Amino acid sequence: MPEEEYNINYSNLSWSGVGRSRAIHSSQIEVAMAEKLCAKRLQKEFRALCKEPVPHIVARPSPSDILEWHYVLEGSEGTPFAGGYYYGKIKFPPEYPYKPPGISMTTPNGRFITQRKICLSMSDFHPESWNPMWSVSSILTGLLSFMMDTSPTTGSVTTTDAEKRNLAKASLAFNCKNPTFRKIFPEYVEKYNQQLLPEQPPQEQPSPAPPREEESRPLVNRKPKQERVDGAEPQKADVKNKKQSFPTWMLLLIFSIFGFVMALPLLQL
């Protein structure tokens, strides 16, 4: 091959390599910018959740990866999930919010298969229906609403209400065995520890002592005590003594005198 032609070909190869290098570098810049935008968006959503919590929902990013979020859904009252605490994960792509996340649930719940992606219009199962305006709070609100439904979907299971209730009762104990759950949600661990404390019976109040006989009598029926005066007997004793001051012999003497007086006229006859 002529040297001139070789040089030209070499030159073309060189420029082609530079073009590919520039394209790769440009792609890396775009990915880095997308990741930065994604991290900024997720940080903003976390601050919003802290400021205005969503009822029955708690969500926090992993301390080591902003793209991995952990959530807890609390079962709604009046449903078989009442009293349950359902732990799961959301995995965001670096292109979020322009691409949807993947959603899975870890706690056995009777509605979704655990450790498997759940098919939702807000998940990566349906990227065509994804709306960049949706956020973590709207995603989990939709998941909680869909959980209360019975419509079948990819990743769902069919169980009875009784099975769901039993799983709800055991959910918190199951979650607390997970080291990641214990680290990210310490308040639920404390709640579980409080449930383990034995119920203390109410302390019995000491029964009051029965009143004495004198205190139990009505005041109107009580007889006042006679107070003794130094050198004197009670008034009742004085009355008794006065009654005893007219002995029987005195009465007999009076009747004798009266009879003698009445008999004088008869003696003079």
C-alpha cells in the first residue's frame, strides 16, 4: 500500500477515534448531569416529606445511596391490613424524574409477592404511562391505594381476609428482624419493643377500714355521753336519788294517820 494512501487512511482512522472519544465523553457528561438532577430532585422530595408527612406513609432514602429508598405503609383502618406495617423499597433510575422507578415489598402481606417488582402505572412496568410530575409521596399513595384493592396484577397474590389479618399482626415482628429496617426506622423498633413489655395489672387500692359501731350510727340516734363533774354524779343519777327520797315506810305512816283521823268519830260513839 502506498505510503500516501496509508497516511490518509491512518488520518481518517485517527479522526474517527477522536469522534468516538468525544461522543463517549459527551454521553458521560449527560449521565453525570442526569444523576445530579435526579439526586437534587430526590433530596427536595425528602425535605418535603419531612416537612409535610403523608398519613400512613413513611419513606427515607438509604444513607449510602440516594437512588434507593425504603418505605413503610401502615394498613388502613377498616381493612384486613389494619394494624400492619409493610416495609419495601423503591429503586430510582439515574434518569428520574424522566423515567419511573421499580417498586417491591419485603413484608409478607397477602396482596403482593415479596421481593418482586410490583406492576403499577407508576412503576417501571409501564414507562409509557409515567408522568415526571409524580413524586415519592404520590407513588406510595398510589401503592397504598392499590394495595387495598383486589384487582390482580403482575406480582400480586390472592389470599383470604383472615390470612391478611394474621400477616398484619406478625408484620412488625417480621420487619424488626431486618437489619436495614432497624437502622432506617428506629421508631418502629421502639414501638415493637413496647409491645413486648408485659402488661402490668392495675395496682389494687387498699380497702378502707370498716367504721366503728359508734361512728356508723346516725347522729340523731346517738346518746350524748354524760360528762362527769368533779365531786358530782351525772344528772340522771341525781333524779334517781330524788325518786328514792320517798321510802315505803313514809307512805304507810301517812295512810295510818289518815285512817286514824277518819276513825275518831266512830270512837266517840
